[in-house]
Amino acid sequence: MEYRSTRGNEQKVSAAKAITTGLAPDGGLYVPCEFPKMQADLSGLTYEQTAVEVLKLFLTDYAPEFLADAAQKAYGSFGGGAGKTVQTDGCGTFLELWHGPTCAFKDYALQLMPHLLVEGKKMLHDERLTHILVATSGDTGKAALAGYAGLDGIRISVFYPQDGTSRIQELQMVTQTGENVGVYAVKGNFDDAQSGVKRAFGNKALAEELAKNGAYLSSANSINWGRLAPQIVYYFYCYEQLVGQGAVTRGQAVDFCVPTGNFGDILAGWYAKQMGLPVGRLICASNENDVLTEFLSTGVYNARRPFYKTESPSMDILVSSNLERLLYHVTGDAAQVKAWMEQLAKEGHYEVGPEVLAEIQKTFACASVDAAGAAKEIARVYHEANYLMDPHTAVACAAARERAGENLCVVLSTASPYKFPVSVLSALEQAVPQDEFSALEQLEKYSGLPAPEALKSLKNAPVRFDRTIEKEEILTVARGE
Ligand SMILES: *Cc1c(COP(=O)(O)O)cnc(C)c1O
């Protein structure tokens, strides 16, 4: 399988090259040149075995034995909860993606991708030090730290906005162990951290200096194909469970509703459909930052709008990077995609024509749900089905109800409710303690659902990082000083 850029006719590259490079040299994203069809019988396979069947179709330059070993290492830590599909009593079906070590769905990609990167470098005889820079609003930072800690030839530095994450998210990061990790609070908001990291990536002098020292910068965010491919797996695994549970008969279409930010998770579902999985509609759920709802309804992508800091922070995004991949696949026209992306960068908007929109709307539906709507949904589903959701999942759950069609619709549950105990408790109209750990304990007492040990134990974990830096200092960190 070869990969090409969404923005031009660059040379095609192998999966290993796409994963070690991240962004294509012309600024585009790497996409597979074809969609392989799933021909294996996946019934009865474990999550790890399913992962190998999916990944070996895309990562054809990696040995299947390596993929099997990597899947074991990546998903062995999920305590058997990988891809768990839960049917509630009257309130729908949930694909719970938060049984990994950091309690958010990003573990699926970030527990596996580090192995793909290390092996990819080996295959390409690349002995440089990879310095991974991550700007995070919360979930990505910890998931990336957990994935890359302790790996040879890798260093990782994470930057989060001071006062911009929940206390639990911050503690997850600053207590991270490992010799090759660094964590920094940045004065300012997420955009300050993100722009500081982008400046480091765009700095030619820095790149040359690092090259002299045998190092280069890389990113762990979802523009990398290595983050998308592992996410295709759980759509297949979920479908097999539904068949096994008798919820659908084989071949019957299933819809998926996905709480969306950077469009990576939902796009993985679209790839699964191209591979032959009977996916009906993919419902893109947004919070108050409803740039995608507008795009999927009108064909106008307009990032010139207010940015809202919401109760579902991992969906607070105005420029949804992975949409570029869908536009490329739907149009097959790299020059057109390049023009749209340049217009977006320069003017903050672009518009696709009616045919492109119609093609996209064949599969994608959308809805946006505000904080009040999500809070009501948390309370409703808890009271009606005794099922506890986090605020991101709640946005999707309400969107799924709004857009309900004939097919069974699976809601992707992307974070443990215990990552956001304050929001969840207040949605349930309970008194909310000041301190987040008291809130977590309170929620545990109220619901009877045990909180993940990984979150509870943070209370007593030693803090290893307490440095707050100016955004200009990100460059110094990137230099390795
Ligand atoms: C990252 C994240 C999302 C959004 O996923 P995308 O792939 O960026 O669309 C949704 N929910 C949670 C909890 C997340 O961490």
C-alpha cells in the first residue's frame, strides 16, 4: 500500500515513511492510494487479532508478526475492555473507547503509533533522535506521554495551557514517569501553546541545528496516518460484537454517531465503510463550536467565528484538520484541495460546490448540541438507563437522538465520565465539591460505578514537572536545552 499527499502529486511513499514523516513535504496529509477490502472473517477474533487483520491491509511494509506483537503491547493494558460495546436499557448502544490507560479514546492510536514509529525508523535505517512536540488541551498530551515514555530514540515534550485543563488532566501529565519525557505549562491559552509549537516546526534554522545533532522534530497529533489507521479497527470490532449479540444480522447497516473535533475519529469510520463494513450514516456531533455542522449542512467552511471554551474541551476546534483527507478522497483533485486549504489559511473560509457537498451528505449527517443540551442528556440517560456518560459522549448521544434514522445507531463514547467529574456531577444536579478528587469520589458514591484506578491514584502520585514557561520558550525546549 502506498500513500500520497492530499495537496499534490508528490512521490508516493510507504506507510513507514508516511508515519515517520507525519505531514507531507507540500503541507498536505498522507492518504492511502486505494481502499483495501476486508476479506478476512473477523467473527470471534480478539481485539488484538482484529487490529492485525485491519492494519496489515494498510501497513503492508510492516511484518504481520511485528503488528501482532505491537497490538499485544498496545491493547494488553486495556484490561480486556478494548472496543467494549454496551447496550443500555432503552437509551441506545455505546462503543466505550475509554478503557485504555489514560481513560480517553486517544489511547487506541497513541498506544500503538509509537511502536509503528520506532519500527518504521528501523526499517528506513533512520537513527536520528525524534523529538515529539505536543500542544494539548488535555487528552492528547497524556495519551501521547503514556505511549512514548521510555521508547528508544524518542524524546517527547508536552505543552499545555496554564489553567486551561482540568486538574485531573493536569495531574495525569505532570506525574508522568520516564526519562525521555518533559511537561510544561505555558502562560496563555491553548492557541498560545499551539502557535508556539507550530513556530518551532516552521523554524528552518532550528531544523538545521537539530539535523547537525542528529535529531528532528515530529508531531503526535492526528494529521499523522499512524493515528488514523488504528482507529479503523474498533468500527469492525464493534460490528462483530453487534452481530454476536444479535443486535443486527450480518450485512445490515449500522450508523455511528461520533463526538467530533479534528475529524479523525469519524473519518476512521468512513475508511471502514470504504473497506466494506456495512456503515450506514456517520453522524458528526459538535458542541457550540459548530463549524462542521455548518459545513456539512451548507458546504461552507467558515473558521471566522468566535471560539467557545466548552464543557467538552476536546471538541473545541475551529480548524478540523482531517476533513482535508475526506475532501481529497471525494474529489480526487489535489490541486482543488490545495486551493481550498490555502484559502482557509489566508482568509479563514472556503466553500465546496453542490456536487461535492451532495457526495459527502450521502454518508455524513450532523448536529450540534450545546452545554445545556449535553447536561440534560447526561441526566436523562443516567436516570432512564442507569448509564453514566462524560460530556463529549453526551453531545453525541443527544445528536444521535436528533438525527435518528432506521438503522441501529452506535454512539462512540470517547472519555470516562471520571475525567470530568465536576461537569458530570453538576449535570446530575448534585452539589459539586471545590476539589476535583472530592468530586470524583462524590460521583463514585452517587453512581456506584467504580472510577478507574489510574485516575484515583493520581491523588497521591508524585508531581515531577512544575515548570511554567512563556510561549517563546517553547523554542528553547524544542532545541533540547
Ligand atoms: C479528541 C477527542 C474527541 C475528538 O476526536 P477527533 O478525532 O479529534 O474528532 C472527542 N472526545 C474526546 C474525549 C477526545 O479526547
